[in-house]
Amino acid sequence: MSLGDIAGLIAALAFVALVGFLAVPLLKLGRVLDEARGTVHQLTEHTLPALDEAVETVRAANGQLAKVDTITTSAAQVTEDVSALTTLVAATVGGPLIKVSAFSYAVRRVLAGKGR
């Protein structure tokens, strides 16, 4: 066996040792990637139903907001109608009521003056 053969054999053994030394971290990295893939899969399985529920909740909230908008519009209309009715009653009853009040005041003053 020549010196070149021994050097080649040592180089081959060193290469095999290096491959063996690097194989262990690569196998561990492979396991870590498998775990990460499993975690992402589980996360996806749990997240999608939660997103679907959130979409349904937002749809229901939008439906309720539409109902509240209808109620608010109706309440504003009722408020306008009551305001108009109040103005009408004040204009219709207010003038004659002031006249009756002034007349009764005048009658009291006249009767108070006769009582002296």
C-alpha cells in the first residue's frame, strides 16, 4: 500500500465522518420542519372555522344595524310629527287661550275695583 493510497483512504474516512457529522443536524432539522408543518396544519384547521364564525357575526351585526337604522329613522319621523303637532296646537289653542287669560284678568281687576 502506497502513501497515496493511505492518504486517499484517510480522506475517504474523513469525508464519511464529515457526512455522518452533518447528517445528525440535517435529520434534526427535518424533524423540526415536520413539526412546523404539523403546527401550521393545525393552526389552519382551527383558524378557518373561527374566521367563518367571525364573518357570520359581522353579517348578523350588519343585519341588526340595518334594523336599528330603520328604528332610528322612524323615531326621527315621529319626533318631527310631534313637533309639527305641538306647533299646530300652540298656534290653534295658544291665541285664544291668551285672549281668555287677558279677559279673565280684566274681569278680576274690575271685580276687585267694585269690591272696594
